[in-house]
Amino acid sequence: MSGVVLCAVREFYRVSAAALTSVAIGVQMKALVLAGGAGTRLRPITYTSAKQLVPLANKPILFYGIETLVEAGVCEIGIVVGDTWREVEAAVGDGSRWGISVTFLRQEAPLGLAHCVLIAQDFLGSEPFVMYLGDNFLVGGVQDFVRSFQQDQPNAQILLSKVSNPCQFGVVELDSQGMVRRLVEKPTVPLSNLALVGVYFFDACVHEAVRAIEPSDRGELEITDAIQWLVDKGKSVRASTVTGPWIDTGKKDDLLEANRIVLDMIESRVDGFVDVSSKIVGRVVVESGAQVRDSVVRGPAIVGKGALVANSYIGPYSAVGPDCRVEDAELEHSILLKGSAVQGVRRIEDSLIGRGAMVGRSVDQPRAMRFLLGDHSEAHVCGS
């Protein structure tokens, strides 16, 4: 990773609410943040939890997006919520922790990104706004894109990223002037390798667009169709390419990669208890109320509030969530959500373990593996 990107990540992770407010730029804009959706690719985690609240380095993904918008000068955010509205609203609150105002907008069913714009029109009014997908992880912020949108005033501006697997994304074809010619959602034959990043800028023209389009084959109002409508009507739709890391955190491996990026930039801090028999190596955060006993924690890693690590090894790129227990175990490149426990297990890596889950060793006879797994779970066991 280049030094420029490392610096961007460091600023992204360390920035405080006060610093965010102080670097706000340009004319203030409203933002529409999407925090609904079923999160089917992260099941079973998302059966009981909003995908936007899955943590990276023990902080919800959604919070990174909000901080990015505040950094860009946004002071009013409308958050579209679905079935997990109670959890999202409880986590975000009124926005005062970031010095902003938050309005929650209920979407009764996952009817598409363009439908989110449709139900948010009263909140948005006729002013330009930025729409941000709450499960996106974008390093480097969006303030430069906000500035260019305000200066050039196109009807819409979209962000793109070059990807190796464009068939899994909304893909964009540009003309020779860099303006948007065509958008296709998850094409069989890709038009290009430029994928839509989940950040969009619109002026009031988009409200007419979302009212004009029809539901797609999957019964949703697609934002790609709304943008294509703008293109077909001769509106100015420009594209900008992001240069820093962008991750759509819809899958386990993507979450682990985003977690790795954040942990790479943490600075050591021990607010909890580490006994003299333990060893802390590299950049490690031990949060208040956490205990590390007879263990090795090799960073970058974080041990959350109230967690216990005993007679264990925590390896690089691991995030042990609040109130977790890791005893007589080894863990590396993994995320443990709040209240989970790993006990008596020799090695766990590349894993995402949900809230309150238990992974342990059976001592009863006959010696056998025993599982209680929810729908769409995965279990990988190594041979003896």
C-alpha cells in the first residue's frame, strides 16, 4: 500500500468529531444514507443484526460513512432504515456525537435505491444532495468530490472504481469526454471494468427520474435506471474515479479486508489490564475494562471493552469485540462480535463470529464435532 493511501487511511481512522467539523468545506449539503436492506450475503449474521452495524475495529461500518460525510461538510443526514430500524436508530441516535442532525426515514420494504430517493423527497427538498450506501467502506473521503460537484454543478455525479470482477457490480460505460453513456446492473458481458461505488451526487432532476422509471425484473426501482433516464434526457451526468481503497462490505472476506485496512492504522493504546505474564507486540489497542492474562496479542489488533483474553494468542488483524471471551485459544485475521466466546480451540483464522456465539472444544465421549448452525452458515473443519 502506498504512503499516500496509508496517510489517507490514518486520517480516516483517527479523525475526531471536532476535527471533522473544523475541516468542513464548501456549501453545506444534505446527505441520504441508506441503512436498510436484508444483507443476505452476510447471513446468518444479518438475521439478527443490521449489516451496516457490523464492526470494523469495533466500530460500525455505518459510522465510518457518517464521519466521511461530516468531514465533507454535511450537517443534515437522512438515514433510510428497514426491518432493522430499531437497532440502527439506537446505535446512531440523534447525531449529536458528530455535531449533526439526523432524520430517520422508514422504508417498508426493500424496493430499491431509487425508491429510497422517492420516499426521501420531503427531507431532501429541491437542493442538491449526496447519497451514500451505509455498508460501503471508502478510504480517502469524499470532500474533493463534493467540491467538484458544487463547482461544476452537473445534474448527477457518480463515483467509479476499477474492479477485476465487473459482472458483480453496476457497470458504467463512458464516452470520449468522460461523461456517462450507459449503465448496466451486473452485466453478463461487461461494458467496462468501471464499477459504481455506492456514492452518488444529484440535483433536483433526480426526483423526476425516480418517478419516471419502472420497477426492474426483481421488483425494485434501480438507481442505475434513474441515472440512465437522466442520461437519455440529455442531462449532464459525469463520473469520477476513486483512487483509494473501496470495499463493498457485503461479504465476509470483504469485511475482513476492510477490518485489516483500519487495523493497519491504529496506534497502540492500553486502557484495560494486561498482566506481567502477557506480551503485547506491535500496534495493539486494549480498551477500558478489557483483560489480557497469560496471553500474547500481536498487532495490529484490538481487544474490546470488557473482553477477556486468557491463556491465548491473538494474531494480527483480529478484532475482539466488547464482552467477548477468548480462552485457551488462537485467533488471527478474524472479527468477533459482541459477547461471543472462543474456548479451547487451537486455531481460528479468516473468520467472522456473530454476537453471543460460542465456539468451543467438546470433552464429552464420544469425541465428535457438534454444531448448532443457522441458515446460510459456514463451517470449515481441518482434518485430524
